[in-house]
Amino acid sequence: MDRTPLVPQLFGHAAVSAGLSLRDYLHDGEALAHAQICARERYRTDAVFAFLDFGVEAEALGAPLSFRDDRYPDVVGSVLGADDDPARLRLPEPASAGRMPVCLRALRTMRGRLGDSALVAGAVAGPMTACAQLYGIENALYLAIDDPPRLAAALDFSTRLAIRYGLAQLDAGAHAVIVFDPAASPAVVPPGFFREFLAPRLERVLAALRDGGAAFTWLNIAGPTAGILDCYARIGADVATFDYYLSAAEACRLLPRTCLAGNLKSLDFLDAAPDRIERQARALVAAFEGRGGFLLSSGCEIPPEAAAGNIAAMAAALSGD
Amino acid sequence: MDGPHTSGPSTGAAFQPLVDALLVGDHKLLAAVAQRLIEQGCSREQVVTDGLEHAMGLLDDKCTVESFNLLEIMLVGRAVSSVVRVLYPDGYAPTQGRATFVIATLEGDVHDLGKNIVRMVLAGKGFRVVDLGRDCPVDDLVGAAQREGAVAVLVSGLISPVVSQVRKLRPALRACGLAHVPVVAGGAALKQLRPEALDVDYVAENAFDGAHYLERHVSGAPAA
């Protein structure tokens, strides 16, 4: 590739761009694949994503979700009550559980149509995020203090869940599976908690994905990650997303040999400001000149309702790169 | 708040166990300590001002933008709530508390953890907070502000679709004659935008930052 790869986190925006409701997009693998491929062509990006939402894993285990046309679903009932033991859960079968098949179908279609001409990426929830789905975020966090062994058991289950779902995505054609773990962010749990409870489990997920044939591993945690970024390389992340809280220089200092993806502010894409987006994107690309190992992206998901001109401006920043 | 202080223990040392329990987030111990202080003759106001508010001040100093995290704050919040339940089983009455705020997560957003934390932090600082819950219509929030005599309206938002709802708040307040009531926004999505982009008075980086703004507002100090 003769320029910096353009890998914006375009998920639900692909649906909006294709004139689909999010509800339909999230229930139909063919529609999702078509919308992703159209978005890639429209914005000349280098990746498509079979990311659905953060309710997929919980839904596959029986949690009810509330869907709307214009936004992501909400988990409206926890799989586990505050006092429930995660040992009663059984891993779901990705080929049939909830909407996991939607993701697998989208990956098969996208890989079949794109081959190796673009990155075809899958997505799983990391252990802390999946655990928060199962218990609800408040109960999951209180477990850390009230019942650490039960939290550990829930995290172990979530780790096995991420591995099983991720391996199914690789079998369906994903080049790589991005591990999204927003609940592992230092905005949610302290860095010490991350190192003790989450890093070893993320390491297991990333190793299993690599052993399962992933071209590379990718860890995506949004928010102020300065306190944990330095351990990403040790736990096996080949690519690391960094959010707007960190400068490019700081991210490079913390992860000198890891490919970095980031870090335009996602909410900046809402209101039309293409000149500013292009200027910021050009500055980012310039910051990595000479280092390499950079994917131009946003630090978090670009909102579904983002202004199209802003995303086009991001692509324009790479012209002449 | 209560009337004049009663004759219970009034030294800082008497409240140290309460402060210590709050700082480690031990809600059960904290509730027991608060109960004991009341039984020893402390007024509810003393427990709030010399205990809770003092501890919250110490926590506030510890919580920088870099070190603020939900887990630790939630533990403290749960502890504060346990004390407030001991002191005011029915919540602060309209005549109690340093001032009244109304708070909500607006329609379209059901993520209310951030809102709950703000509510608990403000309760720990002795304010009365009327919580309208999540997925709350703008008109309901404005109506509550009018009804409760709120001195500020607070909104928390985790996801981007709520931005359009926040932008409706100011015109709705103005239409009800509440143009003077400031709006404070916070949460992962909203804090990425500037106040003028949201048409609010202040965008808080976290719960303590928002509380600082509100303290200044209530005391009549100029905004920082």
C-alpha cells in the first residue's frame, strides 16, 4: 500500500449511508455486508467491519434487547442477577445463537466479494465488556469489591465466550477480529484492576485468535488509556486503538513497536466541519511520518448520524500522502 | 437541612471513622458509623457537613481527570447513598439541602450510570438532587425544574443521538421562563463537545468537575 491505510470506525454509519434502518442492518448479514462495502467504496477506506453492537453476546445468552430504527439496541434485562453464579451459563453456539449468525453471514459475504483487497474485520466484546453485559455494569463493578472470585469466574466465562465467537468469525472469513473492551477503559476501572484482572484474560483472547488464524490481533479500548497502553504489547496486541485523550507522540512513546490506530475525536464527526477534520487528519499522518505503523482512524466509533462530508474529509487528508 | 447543631460530638476526630469508611467505599461500615453518630447526638447536618462533605472534599482532591474512574467513584457513591438513607429515609425534603438540582438522562439514552454517580456525589456534598431517571423527555425535565425550584439542570449522555435532545433544553427552559437556570452536561459523548455546540452553560469533564461548577454557581462566584 502506497499510503497510510484509512480505517475509520464506520459501523452503524454504513447503514445510514445506505438508507437502511439500524434495526434492519443489525438483523440481516447480507444487508450489513452490502452497506459496509458501499461505505468502503464511498469513502475509499481500506476496511469493512462486521461489528453489530454490544448486545450481541448477552442476547446470544438469552438477554432481551430493545431495538429502535435509529440507534443501537439496549440490553433491557440482565442475563445474570446480582447474586447469580456465572457457572450456570453455557457458551452459546455462534452458528445459531441470537444474532451471532448475522455477523458470520456478513463476514462470509464481505470476504467472498472483497477477497484480500480490503481488511475484513470481525468484532467481539472483551471480557470486561461482556461481563458488564451479563450482569449490568453497576453489578459487575460492585462484584469487584463484594465478591472478587465471582467476578473472576464471570470474566473467565466472558473470555471463553470471546474466544469461541472470535474463532467462528475467523472461520467465516475475517482476516482479523477486533477485541472491543470499552468497559476495560481507565475511565471505568483503575489501571491496577486492568493489570490484575483483565490483562491476563485479554492475553488469552488475543493468543487464541492468533492461533486460530488471525492475520494480526487488534485491541480497541476507548477513553483515557495512558495508564494501561504500555502493557498492550506484552499481552499480544499487534494493533492498538488510541483515543483522543492521548497525543500521537504519547501513544508512540508507550507503544514504540505496535501499530497504532486513531485518534480523531468521534463526536467531531457529528456537525459539519470538514476543513477541521481534514486538518487534524493531516496532522496525524504527519506525526507518524518516518515511524510507520499507523492506521488513520477515529479513537472510537464514528456516530451513525455523522456528517458524510466529515468522513470524506478524512479520506481527502490522505490524497498526496 | 436540620436546625441548629445539637450537643453531640463535634470534633473532627469524631467524624474520622466516617471519613475513613467513605474514602474506602465501605457502604455497610459507613451506614453503621452514621447511625452511631446520630445515636450519640450528632445532628444530621453535622454528619453531612463535617463527615460527608469533608470526605468528598478529600476525594475530590484525589480525583484528577487522569485518575477518575467509575469503579472507585461508584463505591463511594454507594457509601454516600447508604448514609443518606440513614439520615433521610425519605430523601431530602424541598426545604433541605444546600440547593436543588434536577438531573436526567434524556430521551433516547438509557445509560444512567454517569447520572447516578453525579447524583451521589452531589448528595455527598449536601445538595438535593431530583432524579428524573433515564430516557427522560425534555419537557418532563423542564417541568421538574420549574416545579422543584431547581437552580440548575443537569444532563448526562453516553451516546451521540442524545446530542439533539440536549440542544432542545435551552429553548424549552426559556419558553417556561427559566432562561436564568443554567444547564450542565456531562458523560462520555457530551463531554466531547463544547458548551456552545450543545447550547449549554458548562460541559463537565467528570462528576467532581461538574460539582465545582455548581458550587460556584450556588455561591454566586463567577464561572471559572
